Amino acid sequence: MNIREEIVRIGGRLEGEYFIGLKEPGTVSTGYVNMDPAFTYPRLLERFGVNLVEPFEWRFNAFAAPAIGGIPIIYTALQSIKGKELRAAWADKLPDGSFAFMRMGFTEAVRGRDVLVLEDVTTTGNSSRAVGKLVLAAGGNVIGYSCVWNRG
């Protein structure tokens, strides 16, 4: 499956003669990817999940992601994997822009585990890297990063 073609097909890729300011100060784009339409297609998200985890050959036993877009990505990836006990945690964004495992049991979900960090759309990778640092601080091992769309 070509993820890019599917996102375009469902209306998640916007292009035109306009500029969109991105999160990174001073950066703009003439195109934009919005995963919101994809979140309304659960079966499509399951196929995305398979594509996100296959390159890592099951070398992981937990997922972590930045909220909010990473949450459905985690759970669709989990649905695509049958018969393997996995843990999952997401990091909430704090008012200062940093991330933290704020919810009960999330730190324990990654401690001592091989963790694949997932994200929906990334531009700079800063959110994924921040989650990776949280995993390491919690005693987990980051085995890789995977995203649906890399804008950067």
C-alpha cells in the first residue's frame, strides 16, 4: 500500500498557491498533511499500522508516541499485531512545549522494554525525539522511530 496515495485519496494532503506556517519558527510550506481524515477510516489506519511496524521485524515489545496524533497510531498498530503481548504509552504535551508521561502506569509500560516510537506526521522530529528521551529516562530502550508522513 502506498500511504501517501491513500492520504491524498481521502483528502488529507492539501496543496495549492498558499503558504502554511509550520511549528518550527520561520518555516513555511505550500503543502500540508492533515491526518484527521485518516482517523475516520479505522481499517485504513490498521494498514498504516502494519506498514509502520514491519521494518522493525518485531524487535519491540512496547510503543510510545506523542499525543494527540500518535494515540490512534499506537492503537491501530496494536490491532495489526495478533498474539504478542505489547505495552503502550503516550506522552502529553505540557504548556511549555515539552512532553511527559503524565498518566498512571505509562512510565512502567516502557521500563525495561524495547520501544518503537510512533508518530502520525513529523516535520522536525522534535516531538518523537522528546518521547524517545522520556523512554530512555524511564529505563526503556528505543529501537527505532516510525511515522506515517515525514514532512521534513
